[in-house]
Amino acid sequence: MKKICCLLAVAVLGLSACSTAKLTQIPSYKLKIIQGNELDQNVVNSLQPGMSREQVQMLLGTPLLRDPFHANRWDYLFVITRANEIQEEKKLTLYFDANGKLIHAEGDALTAQPVPVTE
């Protein structure tokens, strides 16, 4: 019985030496997480009004979001995070008309040349 109590006391003392404050000082590898579609600036700038959905999908890939309530809207998102901190984030929203032709694009993935609205 005394052996078990002594072992238990040693285990409790040993475990009490481990604290989260000391664990945070240990350097660890933080994985870089890439999510979404990479939005290459040259490809985004090549978007033109009147392009079909198929042409846009060939350029940018499948959109991250296809909202069933907004069938004429595609959302692209590209995020790079490391250690729960966002390092890069780009958003692009494309709008199509009833015939499936690109009419408008918006988002921070666009540079000085946004796709104009055509009617």
C-alpha cells in the first residue's frame, strides 16, 4: 500500500511540473494551409463580359460556392493560413445573366481593371 501511495505521489509531482506555459515555449512546426481556388492575377484579368459559364470554369476552376438561392452567382475564395493567422485572402464574385453569360465581377482579387457591367 505504501508503494502505491509513493508511486502516486511521485506521478502527481512529475505531472505538476508539466504546465501549458512551458509547452508554449517549445518551438513547433505550424502547417501552412491553403484553401480554395488559387486566383492567378493574369487569369482573373482575362475575364471578359459575355464569357459563358464553361469558359469561366475553364479559366478559374470550379467555384467554391454555388448558392442554390442565387444560381447566377459564383463565389471564389482563396485563403492561406499558418498557425491560425490569415496570411493571404482573395475573394472574387461573378454574376451571370439568365443565358449563363458573365455580366459582372467584383472582389479584392480584381486589380485596377474590373469587369464592366454590360446590358
